[in-house]
Amino acid sequence: MIKNVMGIVNLQAQEELLSALTEQRPLASLPFGGRYRLIDFPMSCMVNSGIRNVGVLLPEHSRSILDHLRSGKDWDLARHHKGLFYLPPVRRAHGEQGGDLQNMYSNLDFVDNSSEEYVLLAESSAVYNMDFTEVMETHFRLGADITMVTSASRCTDSGSGIVVRAARDGVVSDVCLHSDIKKGEQRSLGIYFMRKQLFVELVRQAVEHGGKDFRVDVLLRAAAGCRICAHQHTGYAWRICSVQAYYETNLALLHPEVWEGLFLREGAPIYTKVKDMAPVQYLDGAHVKNSIVANGCEISGKVENSILFRGVRVDRGAVVRNSIIMQNGVIGAHAEAECVITDKNVFITGGKVLQGARTYPIYIGKNKRV
Amino acid sequence: MKTTCVAMILAGGQGSRLGALTKRVAKPAVPFGGKYRIIDFPLSNCAHSGIERVGVLTQYRPFELHNYVGNGDAWDLDVRDGGVFILPPYARDKGADWYRGTADAIYQNLYFISLSDPDYVLVLSGDHIYSMDYSKMIAAHKENGAEATIAVIRVPWEEASRFGIMDADEDGRIKEFAEKPENPKSNLASMGIYLFSTDFLRRYLEADAKQKNSSHDFGKDVIPKMLADEAKLFAYPFEGYWKDVGTIESLWEANMDFLSDTPPIDVGGRWRIRSANHSMPPHYLGPRAKVRHSLVNEGSVVLGTVEHSVLSSGVRVEKGAVVTNSVLMPFAKVEAGAVVDHAIVGQGGLVESGAHFEGTDGAVRVIGDKEVYHVDGTVTEGSGVF
């Protein structure tokens, strides 16, 4: 357990490559793994690592985030002392392009006023279950100014991101923004650990020099004089930076060792907003294999290699294969969906056949009726 | 602050007819329906009915129940002028008493009731599965100008002698009450749900407490006395699903009732049954899993076959295992190749690889919390965690 560390969850990091999935929501509230949202992963890991003071840098459209986190109770962060703090974005002058840095800057007093000596900053675009205590240990062992967490990329086509090259001793020799990351390269998971005072100074300095983006203007530029080290996370971790990555990462959960590694880590559950959905009803005609099914579903059709979110209905004779069906989706009688991602409340009417490919899944937007 | 109605849930009984399942926990804390505990039903009913001040009277093995109910936040009952209050027996300046009966339990908590000066006191049991709008019962009570109202349900005539039977006139006024009568005069069974006008109840409880030979029980002593005094007792007819789950058989049957394609209670609908949840991932069905006519809750892993069964959270059914017509409580595990039929496996219970743990219709088999059923048919205390 770590003490003396505050957490900041940065929901403003760029997210342009997921356009379809994030058109109507911040990346942090993207549904994942049957009942979670991406923000659950950094939040839960912070809490499980002992962090009790968590600020959330909100994006402009934050209703879904606020509705999800509410008082922070489901993460044990509804507290009289410390707990969850919302750090809303400031209103900018008309036409000015905003970045996450401005938001950090205008909330620096919250950081300054917190009693902790260290800060752990995490973006909300990755899926992992890790103990941040290990990150802190690496930080002290290597005598780092900034420690960033990296993980070996699992596939070649995984969108853009920050690639980190580190020497044997863990000291980072190069940090660059790549648009095409190759398999095996160490990519940043968007998690940074540093002394709080350094964070405040770097942000202030960068903003005063016209900086906009934390990764570009702080990490790539302002921190040039700092000793940046890498903590290589060896457990499961994925960055969700494209629709394809989103799809593959969800389906990776169907390997029991991945599912267990992510969700059943001893003493470290992933928390999420609790909803009192009934257990899943497997009815006559249900035929479900190698799938993850969240509560509230009613199944009378065939489901294979798929992820069903809460409240999904699969009618008689319907077939769902290699697909991700988000909350309250309905697959009508004798309809077929293969390699499909349906967003919330999608209704696929009886008899329709939708077929995407493993390498190019079809995405169907929120509330659509097919 | 004054409230209209305070609910008192009788949750202190041992539930000895549930055998191994209540060795460690009180009956109201026994898991039900894959996700719930029995007490979720009266607590959810209270919350939905607008009754926000609820006393839970505990006595037998209370830890797990106390821990589960907490401050009532899972049912949105953690409000300023209300809440869920755990009411165990307590010592006073002149000695201490256990709760000697259902009426005595309420009598000993008259002070708690007086704190919010309610017009009515609703007495509920912690061992019934049903969803009911108590506010309608309160409205009927007022309309009838009743002093006490007892919820009743029509049961099949041939089963009437197993229940407390009310004989009421056309207007619903109760004329007679008979506990398990040999020759029932009606088929209106008491559901163990009593609504009293507070002052009326107080009078009778104070009188009953002074009776040396009373068993201090509502059904046996207090209600008969009220009737003998020709008090205004009315029956409130309830239509819908209601099941007393006080025995192994009835608990198993009620679980099976929820496997119908049209479950008897819409637990996920508008009158949602709420429960205090662990944060668990969605369940996983493996490549060879076969699951049909079943309820499966979060955190479970099914690699074998499950037919017509209820699986609670964190259950594991290993490869080649076959589970039929059974109830697996939280964190139960059925190892590879084992067969479970017509059975209830308690919390953290284990059926060993290759074992056959089979009951029959009418003779359901049970292993209790943390118990292990071995291949040779013996049962031992295990070390399973839950």
C-alpha cells in the first residue's frame, strides 16, 4: 500500500482515433468488458494501491462521467476527509484550442493544497490491473524524477501512442509520438509518477511558454532536463487507441487467464458503478459458448466468442458471434451478428444479417435500429 | 421527526429447518435467486413503498446479517430521518433478556418505535419471498378504520391446514384465526405481515408482556387476544407470488420457480429487488459450456453443463461437471466430472471431482457453508473461503 501519494485521473488526453466510439462520450466512459467503463481501471488501481485522494480532470462533456462516478462511493472514495474531487475544465476564450495542460494549470491549487508529497497521474485510455506500489518502488530504486509505465505492445496495428525507449538500467533515452506502433515496442500506458512539486513546476512552466498538451509540452519538451525512467509492466495491459484495438482487447478477455489476470487479481477487484441488475436468464434455446455475459441479459439464442453487456436480449434463433453487444442491445429472432460492435441500445430486428470481419468489425452507433 | 409508518423485520430466528444452511448465518441472510439474500425482499419492498425507517430485529448468528445490511445504503435507506436500524437484544439496569418471541421482540423495542412517533407499525418476517406495495395495505387499513390489518393470500384448500388461517366476513373483518387448523374454514392464509395502529399495538404488547404463561408470539398469543376482545382486525388480500422459504424444500422450490421463462417476480423491473453487491466481473462461459434454463450471476465461471439451476456469484463449474435442478450459493465449486442434481450447495461449498451429489424431487440434498462432499459420499468441514 502506498501512502503520501495523490492520484490524478486525466480524462482530457487526446482520443481522436476512436472517433466512432467516442463521438458521443469521452473515452473514459467507453464501456468495456461487459460492465465496466475505461475509467474504472485507473480509479480501481489507485484505490487498491492505497491512494485516498483522487482528482479527476473532467473533459468538456462530462455528464456520463459524473453519472458513473457520482460520489465515488463504489470506489470507497466518498469520504469526509480526502476522497474524490472533480476538477472541471475552465471556460476558454472563443476559438482557443484547449488541451489538458490548461485544465491541469487551472486546478494546480488543488494539487498544491493536497498534503501528499507525490502524484500519480493516469490517463483513462488503457486497460490493466496493476499495483502502483511497484511503480513507486521502481521510481525510488532508479532515482527517477519521473517514472512512466510502459508495456510491450501486443500487436502491430494498434494506432498511435507514445513509444518509449529505455536503456537496460531503465532510464528512458527516447520518448516519441508514433502513429504506428509495432508489436513488442514499449509503449506508454499514460501513467506517470513524480514528486508533486515537480509536477506543479513543469505544468506551470509549460503553460507559461504556451504549452497545451501534457504529453507534448511537458513530457517531450519541458522534462528534457529530468531523469525519466520506465517501469515495465509485465501483466496484461492494453491501450485502447482504435476501434480495432477496442475490439481485440474485449475479445482477449475470452482467454480465462486474461479474464482472471485482469479481474480476479488477489485483493484488487476492478470496481464500477453498481446497478441492481438481475442474474442472467438462460432460457429455452440458449446456446452460449466462450462468452462473457453481464447481469440483466436474457438469452434464448446462440452466442459464441462474444461479450454481452448488461441488459442484452438475444432472441430465439438469433446468432451472435465474435461480437460486442453493449448495454440493452437486442438481437431479434433469427437475426445474425458476426464481428459486430453495437453501441448502447441498438436494436437488430428479426432476421437481419450483419457481417463484419475480424480485422474490420462493423460498428453500429448508439440507439440505432437495424 | 414524526413518520407515518415504521417497519420492523423479524430476523432473529434460527431457521433450524434450513439445517446446514443456517449453521453459520441467520435465515434472512441465506442467499437466494442467484444474487439476493432473503432479507432483500422485505427491505426492497419497504424502500419502494416509501417506508424509510426500518428496524431489523436480530438475535441468532447475527454477524453476517449485520454486515450485509450495514446502514441500509444498498436499498437507499440511509436517509437522514430514517435508515435501517439493527436491533439486537440488550441488557438494561435490571438484567438482560433474549427475545422470547415475536411479540416480545417488538415489545422490547417500543422505545425505538416511539422515537419517530409513527401512526402505524408494520411487522414483517425475514423469510418470505414476494414483492408487495405496503403503502396499499396502509391505505386499506385507514379506509377500514382498522386497528390491525393482516395480509392474507389464498392457498390451495388441500394445503390450508399448513398455514395460519383467517376466517373473514365479506368486508374483510377477521372473525377467527386458527393456527394450522385440521379442518380449515377458509383458505385465506396469513402471510406473517401485520400492520398495527401504534397505540393499539403498544397496549396489547404491554399487556402481553405481563402474562407469565404467554409465549409472547403474535400468531399464538397477541392476535388471538385481539380477536377475543373483538378489536377491529381486517384481512388485506394479496395477489401475486409469495413463498415462505423456511424449509430446505421450499427454499429449493422457490429458487426453481425463478427459472421459469416468466419468473414469478420481476426482480429487475420497476419494483427492482436491490441487494448489497460485491464488485464482480461478468460471468464467463467456457468453450464447452452448456447452460440452459438457468440463472447465472456475476463472477461465475462455467466450463461444464448447467441445466435448470441457479448459480450465485463467484461459482465455479469445472470441465465435464454436470449440474441440474440445483442451487449453487456464492463461491460454491463443482469440480471436474462431478454430478450435482436436486441439491443445494452452501456458500463456499465444494463437490469433489468425480463425486455424485444427487437428491430427488421431494428429497433435496444439502451441504452447508464451506462443507466438502467427497467421492465416497462423506461430508467434511472444508476450508473454503467466502
